[in-house]
Amino acid sequence: MEKDCKEAQKSSATIVFADESGLQMGPNLQRTWAPRAFIEQLKQNIRGQIRLVWDRLLVHRSKKMLRYLNKQRRVEVHYLPAYAPEQNPVEYIWAYLKNSSLCNRPLP
């Protein structure tokens, strides 16, 4: 990761760490997050090269997503190791929120 950061700095690329999670009172809905729309937003708001750091969520590595990413000249994806909360500390927050007293309780 350190090597990637140094290379990004030399090339004036922007590094984006993206992780998604959600908390809701209703049932979980499938297929609601749109990684391609997220990448299009990044391209609209960030000039130059983009280094996107993603976890290994299946949607990030699907054949459809890889085909899409191969067409993106400005976006280079780097994947975190399979389970690496020490490299992606927000995972600790998601785990706490999903398994703490907030779990299965309605909001006031």
C-alpha cells in the first residue's frame, strides 16, 4: 500500500478509499448500491488519475464490473486483502454499529 501511495503522489493521482455499509429499520434490499454510478461521480469531481481502493466485495470483482473498469482510463483499482480491518479501520465501526445496542432496535 505504501508503494501505491508513493506512485500516486508522483503521478498526482487522487487516492480514494471507498467502503459501503448501511443501517436501516426496514428489511435489507438487495442490489441497491451502484458502484458504476459512484465511479462516474468520482470522475466528474476529481481531475486527473484516480486510484480507487476497494475491499473485495463480490460486486467490486464481478465480470461485469471488471469489464467496466477496463474501459476506464483514469481509474485504477487496488483491492485490499480479503479481510484486513487494520488496513480499512472503518470495518471496526461497521461491525460495532451492526452488533451493538443499535442492532435490531427502532430509532426514537
